[in-house]
Amino acid sequence: MRDTTLSRVQTDIVAKIIDYVRREKLPADSRLTESQLAEEFGVSRSPIRAALQLLADKGIVISAANKGHYLARDSSTLDAIDLTISPPSDASLYDRIAMDRMRDGVAEQFTEASFMRRYDVSRAQLVRTLTNMSHDGLVRRSTGHGWIFMPSLNSAAAYAASYRFRIIIEPAGLMEPTFLLDRPAMARCREAHEQMLVRAKKGKLNGREIFDTNAEFHEMLAVMSGNRFIAQAIEQQNKLRRLSEYYVYDDESRIQTLVREHCEIMDGLVAGDQVWAATLLRRHLEIASRLAPPFAELSSERVPKA
């Protein structure tokens, strides 16, 4: 079967659809509608359509004219599937630009012409890549003709300050009088963590998936605080962390530790012990804050953060 190349966004959607099918434990013949999936993932129908076509090519989905898309096999069989999705042709350029920014090798503001010369690429390829980075919240167009990198944690001082801020804010959110446990959200989060461990053992997990699951966990807790200012603050912190932490999640033992610590915090909340959960969350962040920043030495041992 031919190998399929998708855009970065479409590739992410394929993984999200597979995770959705697993999480919902869908049986064979379950219908998958473009509109439902687009609403579920907060995207347009176009990347959903491309992702479903790839899944149809791989025999995971059945696509029938005028009938839509149906799951060809039970969700329990999907772990054994090798999708063999080629990385998008622009992925290498995306990573080179991101790494250079993490190393402070490129300026905060830049023009397309300067990057075309630096990376020896066409304008079309560069614009596609920058558009993908913009969708990920890493860059934005400036008011003129150039682009601007969004703020990120690419200095030791900023990284340390971010963790100090999170250590103050996140545990406090669990102690807010407006805190309300969202059991369905907690169940979905726990399932995502369990799937992360399964995929990590099989070598099928990438840094983006780990970061997203990690970030969603911390944002979930912030939202449950019932304090919108705390929720907004943690969402902003995750945006700042995104660039520096996409490329450091390749230590399976640390992934196991992260999942265990997150689950212990969730167990405390489910048991109704917010004080203990807040203590565990503070400890979790304090331990992570003592690890070397990922951009300090990209060639050295890499470990995921909290």
C-alpha cells in the first residue's frame, strides 16, 4: 500500500481520530461523520476529510459514496495498526526553524526573504511551514511584511520564573472555593495518559502528543478551579512552553513518572482530598523545575517536563 504524506495538521488529526475511537471504545461499523469530528477537535472539515481518506486507504475506515465513513474494525484492534504516515515534507524545515529559535539563533522578528536565504527554500515551502507554525501558536504575521515569534521560554531565567509562577498558581487553584471536580473530564484525561504509556512502550509516541496530553492535564485542573484568571494564566503558560518542550519527550522512564504523578494527583481529587492533591501538584512542579531546561543543551540528555 502506498505511503501517504499529509500536512502537519492533518497528521495530528489522524492521531486524534485514532485516540477518539480508542477512548470511546467504538465497535466496527460505527459511523464517523466529518461534522462531528470537526466539532470534537475544533477544526474545519478539510483536514478531517484528508485524515479519514488516509484511514480508509489503510483499511481502518470504510468510505462509501453517499453513505459516509464507517469504522472497519473494532477499536481494540487499533494498537496493532502501523499507519506508516510519512512526515510532511515541510516538517524538517519546521523543526530547523523551531530549534534555531530555541537556541536564540534567529531573531524574534524576521522576513520571509531572510529565511528563504537562511534555509535555502522556496517562498511557497516557507509560507506553508510558517502557516503551520502559526496554527501551533509559535509565530504570527507582523503588521508589516514580516513575521514575529510568539513569546517562549528560551532562556534559563524565563524558564525558572515560569516554574516559580506555576508553583504558586496551580496548587492554589485546587484550593479555590469555586473548585468543582469534573469527573467525565478526569476520566478522559486518565484514559489519555494510559494510552500514552501504551504507545510509548511501542515506540509510537512523539513529543507533540506527550506535550498536548501533559498540557491538557494542567489546563483541566486550572479550569476546575472555577477561577477564569487561573485558567487563562495556565493556558498562557502552556503556549509559552510549547516551542521549547515539543522536542524533549523521548525518555520513557520520565514519561512513566509523569503519568504516575499525574494519576496520583487525580486520585487525590477523586477521593475528595484537595489539600493532598495540591501538595502532590506542588511537589510535581518543584521536581520538574529542577531539571535542566531543554534548550540549555539540546544534544544532552532530554527529559520531559511536568
